[in-house]
Amino acid sequence: MSESGAPESVELFRAEVARFSAAEIAPGAQAWDDAERFPRELFGKLGSLGWLGVGLPEKLGGSGGGAVERAVLIEELARASAGVALGIYVHSALATAAIATIGSAELRERYVPRLVSGELTGAWAYAEPDSGADVTRVRLRAAQEGDSFALTGTKLYITNGTFADVLVVVARTGGEPGSLGGISVLVVDGDAAGLERRPMSKLGMRASELGELHFDGCVVPRRNLVGDLGSGFRQCLPVLSQGRVFGGALALGLGGAALSEAARHVAVREQFGGPLSRQQAVRFTIADMAARLRAARALVYDAARRLDAGLDYDTDASIAKLFASETGTWLAERALHLHGAQGFMADGIAQRCYRDCKILEYGEGVNELQREMIYKAVANGFRP
Ligand SMILES: Cc1cc2nc3c(=O)[nH]c(=O)nc-3n(C[C@H](O)[C@H](O)[C@H](O)COP(=O)(O)OP(=O)(O)OC[C@H]3O[C@@H](n4cnc5c(N)ncnc54)[C@H](O)[C@@H]3O)c2cc1C
């Protein structure tokens, strides 16, 4: 065990990712944000280090390690750029994880090694114009035609959607909007005929890319079905539950960056004859930021450890995601506040954290739904 309570190997891994992020991500973070461009070369770099397969068992084509290691990776990437961490998270923990854990042996063989090496890039395409928090409202139609499906409809807000080679698409093969039954999952190759993509511009997470996808009779072979016909989405729910832990880890990285930047700034900015950090109110704000971040970290890694130990972790994941995302937003806002006008300028870390944080409150299941799930668990005897 290291001083932090995590196994030594985890802390060594954290230090390695932190070094990589400082050298390879932090220097480009603002330029990628300005250009709204994900640095695609990172897929190859992270793939060659084996990091795109972290958290995925070796028998499924991953590099081993568990949820704790994947959370460490995402947290440390997010300290340098939350947008970069988001793109990597979606590629690994959603798209690759869905194919690896639910897909057939043939799908796994065809895609997982190339996704893990970074040769291919992945996206998870669930959201639609009428299907956001309510997952039963999926309308994108996958009509069976012989040994294929023809996809027709629209996906919105798809991270990596502008460039991904492999789109893991949630589609309706039966049933009606309003029910989970009949929702399937299909792998669509990025160059499939009948697929058109448009970039979407956004407030934050601008170092990631967001796409609008239009499917117009896009033909997908039946062998690309992930899981069973009509219940693939239900089978993917454990992957999405795990995603709440990693969404929490992303918020930790973002919050950590906001805190470091605020602490650095108040130590050097002078007003009233000395650094801002001489003011007790400023010192107390930094202390409160540290305390909340520490609490969020305990929740996120506790949920990750439960997941790795095979214990029930669902409510813990909801609590961790809820608390860490709202803590991230609060830390980012406080960091911006402590920067005064300097923070309001368009090129600092504080303003980027402030723009990046908000999505974490409604990505991976809106926080109101997390509160509903936590309430139900408490009503059923869950003891926090
Ligand atoms: C930067 C970014 C990246 C994204 N990446 C992806 C991606 O890779 N793949 C993908 O599929 N999607 C992605 N999304 C979309 C994401 O899945 C949706 O934002 C999410 O599903 C919520 O849907 P919505 O935004 O349409 O919100 P809505 O469903 O319209 O909800 C809006 C608000 O209503 C309130 N609300 C909703 N339901 C309830 C309820 N039951 N009780 C109380 N209040 C409620 C909440 O305050 C919520 O924030 C991304 C979005 C962004 C902005």
C-alpha cells in the first residue's frame, strides 16, 4: 500500500499518466479547445502505451487493470484537458467496452484489438432529438431486410461522432418509443453508405468533437448486432452504470485542475499590499475546495473498488457521479471567481474548467435521475 491507501502499482500508474498528461496534453489543451478539435494522434499514443485497454480484462482483448485503474487514467487525463478525457472515455469505456463485453466473439475479434491499439476510433451513439434523459424514447429505426438492417434516423451530440471509425449505435428494431423492449445495439462502420455526419459547436468540452449523425437507409449486416436482437441496449446497461464511476473520475480531474489553478493564482496575485491568499476568506475557499474534492475522490474510488470486488455498486456509482459532478461545477465556479477579471479572459485554465464542467451533471444519466435512484435505494433500506 502507498501513503494514499491505493496499491503501489496504482500510484505508479497515476504518476506515469500524470507525467504523460503534463507533457503531451496540457501544452495543447487551449489550442484544441479554440479549434474545437480532438487531437486524434493521441489514440495511437495511448494505444501504444496500452492505456486504451486499461480496465478491460485481458481475456476480452484489454490490457488488464480494473475500474480503479481506468478511473485513475480518466482523472489524470482530465486534469490536463477534460475534453480529451471525454473523447478517450467514450472510445474506451463505452464503445470498446460495449463491443468487448456484450458483442459476439466475431465482433470482438474484428474490432477490439484495433480499438485498443488506437488504430480505430470509437463512438457511442445513443442520444436523439427526442431521446435524452428518457432512454425509452429511442426512435432511430433499424429495419430488418434479409441478413441486414437498414438504419434511418438521427443521432445528436455524439462525442467522437465527427471522425469515429466505429459507431456503436442504439437503434429500435421493434416495440414502440416509450419502452426499452425492442432497442438493439449495432456496430456501424464509419464509412457505411447512407451515413452523413455534421460537426456540432458547443460551449465546453471543446477539445472533444461532437457530431450529428444522419442515417438514411444505412445498411448494416446482421452480424454487427451487439448482444441480442431487441435487448442489446438492456444488456449494455451495466456498461453505462460503470460509466457513472468514470464520469465521476472525469469530474475529479477537472475539479483538481480548478483547485490547483486557484491555489496558484491566489498565492501570486497581489491586492491590498500582499497576495490574495493573505485574506482569510480566500484561504477558507481554497480549504473548502480541497475538502469537497477529497470527499468526491473518496466516493468515486470507493465505487470503483466495489465494482472491481464484484460487490453491488450501483447506488454507490450514482452517489459518486452526483456528488463528484456537482463538486466539479462548484470548484470550477469558485476557481473562476478567485481569478477575478483574469479568469474571465478566454485563455485560462479556470474559464475552461468552468465551461467544461456542466455536461458532467447530465451526461451518464442526468443528476435528477441519479437522485431518483438513490432515493429508491434508501427507501429499500440502502445505508450510505
Ligand atoms: C458535450 C456532450 C457530449 C455528449 N456525448 C454523448 C455521446 O457520446 N453519446 C450520446 O449518446 N450522447 C451524448 N451526449 C448527450 C447526452 O447523452 C444527453 O445530454 C443526455 O442523455 C441528457 O439528455 P438531454 O441533454 O437531451 O437532456 P433532457 O432529457 O432534455 O433533460 C434536460 C434537463 O431536464 C431535467 N430532467 C430530465 N429528466 C428529468 C427527470 N426524470 N426528473 C427531473 N428532471 C429531469 C434535467 O435537469 C435535465 O438536465 C453528449 C452531450 C454533450 C453536451
